[in-house]
Amino acid sequence: MKILIVEDEDAIAVPLAEGLSREGFEVTRVANGTDALACPEPDLVLLDLRLPDMDGLDVCRELRARSQVPIIVVTAKGEEVDRVVGLEVGADDYVVKPFGLRELVARIRAVSRRTGARAEGGADEDGPLAVGPLEIDLRAHRVTLEGDEVALTAKEFDLLTLLAREAGAVVSRERILAEVWNTTWYGSAKTIDVHVASLRRKLGDPSWIETVRGVGLRLRDA
Ligand code: CA
């Protein structure tokens, strides 16, 4: 799998390229937007939004206008606007600096799985999602574990679906609140805990959902 890293800072790009190569990815790195747009299309783009020659968001927009290549935008802590706009202009996901290689690789895999389905045209967003023995039928709103139905409430279902789409990667509490509860009100964080406790109970094994302190939640990758 070919990954294009668009990042001007050597201190970030060099170890990142090395790490991803060790993980078996074929890595190309460019340091500005012009070169990024001139590159042959990779299988995935890792795009820093602060580039010396162009706004990363414009690079994202332009890439998206001409192809379905999966794009993960890289933002710095606190640049919430960038992240939101990044997703609006067609990025598939984002990571916040500083990020760990393990988290990034999990996200790369999750995004490729999702966009791979999109590229093939058939297995769209409504297709069943499987994580090991756990299967989520989005059309029927039905969850089975080793073939046995697990009865979930609507919010538990939405939460599990969000985590399952990114199985193996940490999903931030902030994003869970935004996507499952349509709120960013931090006071409702306890609501997540209540639903997670209930989901763990229903799945019969607490290790399905890992709490990553201070970051968010991760569904075990099978
Ligand atoms: Ca930069």
C-alpha cells in the first residue's frame, strides 16, 4: 500500500516515514502542497494542514475534486476548525499531533477498509460491519455475537457502530458525543460511561471496549 506523506517538518516526517515503512507501507514524502498535487496518486494521503506554500485544506479539496483517494488530515492540538473543515472538504479522518504510530496505523487501516468498500461501489455504508465474531447489520439495526442476537438500545447501537467502523483505533470522547449524541457538551461525558458499561455487559466481555484514559475508547480489533 502506497502512502503519500505531505509534511514540511523533517522532525515529524522522517520518523513517520521510517515507522510506516517498518510497518510494511511504501512511503513517499513531499514537503509542500504543489509537490503533493504533482505526485502520482497513492493509495492514501497523510496530509498536514500547515504547509509552506498552500493551505492544506486547499490541497485536500483539490485532491478530492479529482479522486477518491483516502485522505487523513493531520492537525495540531486545538485546531478544531481545521479538523472540522478538513472533514467537510473531503478528508476521511484526522489525527491530532502528537500522535502515536500505533494509533495512526489503526486509522490508516480503518480508513482503507471504509474507502475500499466505497471504491468497489457495492459494499456501501449500509453493508454489514464485522469485527471478528461481532456483526453489525446496519440495515436491520441488528447486532449478533457469534450468531446470537445482542439486544441494544438505539444509542448503544450507534456507539458500537461508530467504534466498530474504526476498530483498533481510539475514538475520542469528543467525537463520540458529537456523532452519537449530537452534542459537544462535556457535561454529558458521563452518559458515554453509562452506555459503555452497559455495552460491555451485553457483549459479555469487558475487553471488547478499552478505555484509553484522557483520549477515548477503542473497540478491540477482533
Ligand atoms: Ca507543517
